[in-house]
Amino acid sequence: MVNHSSQARTPGNFTLRIPPLESGDRLTRPEFERRYNGMPDVKKAELIEGIVYVASPLRFEPHAEPHGDLMIWLGNYKVATPGVRMGDNPTVRLDLDNEPQPDAILLIDANCGGRSHISIDGYVEGAPELVAEIAASSATKDLHDKKRAYRRNGIQEYIVWQVFESTVSWFSLEDGEYVSLISDAAGIIQSKVFPGLWLNVPALVTGEMQRVLSVLQDGISSLEHQAFVQQLGKGIEQ
């Protein structure tokens, strides 16, 4: 978020303090942004279904290292797929009650037919095609309130890596509902929105990134991915 002073001057020369963000606050999105902008020390806060969540400092385990592995996987796909953009912890303006800050997003550039765009002040507006989150367990808001908000706003694919349970849940939006994508016999899940985005789930949860990237390379080498790149290229040329 853009940081501004946490104080403002009133006409009577009184100092008006902007209230701090606190987890559990119920706010509109404009008020959430106003308070977030007034708190330069806060690095991550989200508005989910009208409720504020302020993140605690993140430990290397179980969040930072898995997050890094997730970004390596998505980043390699992004590099191989012109017209696809990737974001790390971006603020996303979904609707009046939801302004999440996902761990990672993958989106199709608006010029190539993507559903979201970058606002004049630099935020993602609308629903990116794919959102990924690192979660402690299945009890987290990521699999409940946030999942409901993502579904309602039309995010086509949603990945939740439940670190403590060594599980990756990958949901695909079908007829307005999230349906779990099932891995094949080798533990590989293939995206329906991003051809060639293949994930070796057992390798990811055990930190075997060479195997993760090997399977991803197989996906990138597929005819489906080549056709997708050609399709996106038409938008880039315009």
C-alpha cells in the first residue's frame, strides 16, 4: 500500500488521528485503504468479507520458504509464457467488502484478454485468473471466508498449500462453484486456465524443487502450452 502520514489537520488546527487497523474490525474498502495507508509499519493486511485481518510477522518455517518455492514454480511458468503476469503479495481490489493480499497471483494481461487490470494507482482491480495462498492448516480463513469471496468474484483457479498437513488443494471454478482438481497417478495436477502449468504435488510439499521444475518443463513443452502462447501473442501484437 502507499504510505501516508497517520495524521491529518482539521480546519480548527486540531490533529485528527487515523484509527489503526486491527484484526476483527468491520470496515468498508475505502476506510480499510485509508487506515492501511496511514500505517507504514504494517506490511500485510487484508479485508475479507468486510472483516480486517492484520498478519503477524512471518516465520521462515512454515511460511517464507514454502512461499519462495511457490514463487519459483509460478515464476518459471511466467517467464515461459509471454502475456502472463505474476504478482507477489499484491493488494487486489475485488469488491466493496474484499481487498485481499494473496501470497501469489497469476493473471493474463488485460491486452491479451485477461479479466483484471492494473489501476492508475498501481493496484490489481478485478479477479486475477489464479490465486495461490500458503496456509497453516485446513482451519484457516483461506479455505472458508476467503475461498467464498474468491468464488463469488469469479477467480477461476485457487490454490491453497496447507503446509502442516502436506496438502495442496487446487480449486477450479465450474458453473459458479469451486471443484477440486484431482492429481493423476503420479501426483500431478494440470491447470485448466493456464495450459502447461503442471504441478508435481508430492515434490512440492517435500521441497524437491528440481522435480517440481522438471514436471513444469514437461507442461511448458506441451502442444497445449505452445498454442496458448500463440493465442496470447495475438494480444501482445495489437
